[in-house]
Amino acid sequence: MKVFLCLAALAAVYCAVDSKHTSPKVQVYSSKPGEFGMENTLICHVSGFHPPDISIQLMKNGVELPDAKQTDLAFKQDWHFHLTKSVAFSPLREDKYSCKVTHGTSTKDYAWEPNM
């Protein structure tokens, strides 16, 4: 019942708000400074998008990382949405990590930079 109410509320918001499409702003970072071989958390924060039709995948070498956690979809007063997804990882020098965001029909990959 709770899921149905959330879906109904999102449908009402989607229909009531100007259907203007706003692309998401994407930030990919880790919770601690990137150190190869050390446990960390990969985070992808997606904000400022509309409509709420979005999918976030955390990737390692083009393959989705399992066991990622995602926050509930939230929105600001201007009806722009935000969402965060995270997963535990231990980065290795030879691996490429990214956040793959699909908003409507557009898909983009955003690379994690370890800043080492």
C-alpha cells in the first residue's frame, strides 16, 4: 500500500508540474581519500533533475557493482529531484570505477577520480 501511495504521489507530481526536462548534475566521489587496496565507499550523487525518471548504476570496468544502496527519491521546493547511490569498494590501480546515469532516454558515464 505504501509503495502504491508513493507511486500515485509521483504520478500526480509529474502531471501537475511543468514537464520541462532538466538534466541531472552528477558528482562521483569516495567517502575517504582514494587509496588503492583500501576499503572505501563509492558515492554517486545526482541532483537538480526533472522528471524523476532516472536510473543510477555504480560500475567497475563496465560491470555493475552488487549490493549498492540507494536513498529514497527526494525533491526540492522547485520540484527538482535528487538521489544518492553508494557501495563499498576497495579500488585497485588497474580498475575503472564510474557512475552510469540514465535520465529519460539519455545515458552518460561519469568516472571516479581517485585524486591520488
